[in-house]
Amino acid sequence: MDINLSRYLEAAKNVALEAGCLVESRLGIPHDIQSKSSFDFVTETDALSESLIRNRLIQQFPDHLFFGEEQVSQCSEGEEYLIQSIPLDRYVWVVDPIDGTTNFIRGIPQFAISIALVRGWEVMVGVIYDVSLHSLYWTAKGLPSYCGEEVIHVSNVSRLEQAIIATSFPASDLEKRELVLRFLEEEGKNLLSLRIWNCATLAAAQVAAGHVDLYFEPGIHLWDFSAGMLLIQNAGGCFSDLQGNSYHKLQRHVFAAGPVLYQEVGPKLKQIFCD
């Protein structure tokens, strides 16, 4: 691996662990909770985590750019405008300082930190830290995917009746809730089991590790899935939007699975969400 890429990966791993310690230390305390929308919340801990991550990374790599969830939410320009304005020839850290904030607020141990490094809208480094389980998932371009020091791989499940799938209830794209329910109504009788973390990063990590066989979620953001995309692909899985398009900068919907299951379920999801 390129020596610079190795430096970037180690920096991302280290700062994810440091931010994880900060977030964990603030569990159970009263939070300053603000609403981004009816079902989407942020706390002062999200801001503290993002500030820590941004400061550590930009101190080490001052020529890199930063694209974090809380930073973007405070900008007057829209998210799409900000994405379109990012230069293709610059490294950009795409960060979710706490994914699963609602879980964090309620003390449900399903929240994580996600850090991806992107250049030319190719993900070069992906790190996800499961704060509650102290599990660090990581990968980089040209590497396998790891949990800790163990190489991970997507499952080889090929049929829905053998599959554990993960999805979520969209917090901002509310009209998509009905479509999630429609898929579950039509295909639920064929599933082995269902998981809903309401934490996109953990769902992606679980697919990469082969614990969950398929994941789809509409209405999320680059910081929710950029690291997870690389983890899944480097673990042998397929990742796209719900139309089957590969990772792109304006992507808002995700679908991931092992290769055979991806081919089986993809047309069903496309018919529900895109037709």
C-alpha cells in the first residue's frame, strides 16, 4: 500500500478510537438535544466528536478538506451544493461523528463513528468504530476489510429465506417509509430475520463481516455510508444505490449484499423504490 495511504488509514483509525472514548464518556449524562427535523436529532456530543475528529485530521493533513455531518448542517448552502463544489483533485474526509444519535440519546448501544477519505469521489479509506462493542472496522483501497486484526468477508447466503436483512425507518425522507414497509409486507414472509439498527454504519459493518446478509436504506447521506461502502466491497460484497448505480457523490439510497443475493433482490427493490 502507498505510504501516504497507510498514514491516512492509521490516522483515521486512531482518531476514531479517540472520538469513541469521548462519546462513550458522555453516555448517560443530560444532553442538549436539538431537532434537525421531526425525527432527526443532534446533541452537543455530536459537535464535540466532530470537532475532535476534524482538528486531529486537519492538523496532520492541512491540505485535506473536511465534510462532516454537523458542519454541513450548520451551512446556509444546501448539502447538494456543497458536494458539487468539492474539488475532484483534493482529499476529503467524510465524517459522521455519531451515527445513531437517537440510540445514543436513549442509551441504546447501537451507534458508531464513521470516517472515510475520498478523492475524485473514490473512497480511499474507510473506518467504522462501534463504540459500545469497542469493535474497529477498517479498510483501504487495495486491502481486505478487517474487524480489529481479523479479515472479514460478506456471507455466501444466496436466498432470501436464508437471509438476515437490515433496513431502517428514514428520519428525513419520510415518504420512503411507506416503501420500506411495502417491501417488508411483500417479502417479509420469505425472510429468515430482520434487523433495524437505525444506524447505517453498523448495518454496513455487519454486512461486511457476514453477520447480516443484505442491507438497504433510502434517504441517507454520504457520511452515513461512504466508509461502509468500501468495507463491503473490500469484503467481497456488492454496493449500489437502489437503482443499481455504483457509489456516487449525490447518492441518497443504499443497497448492499453478497453477489448472489444482490442479484436476486436488486430487481425487487428497484421495482418498489424506483418504478
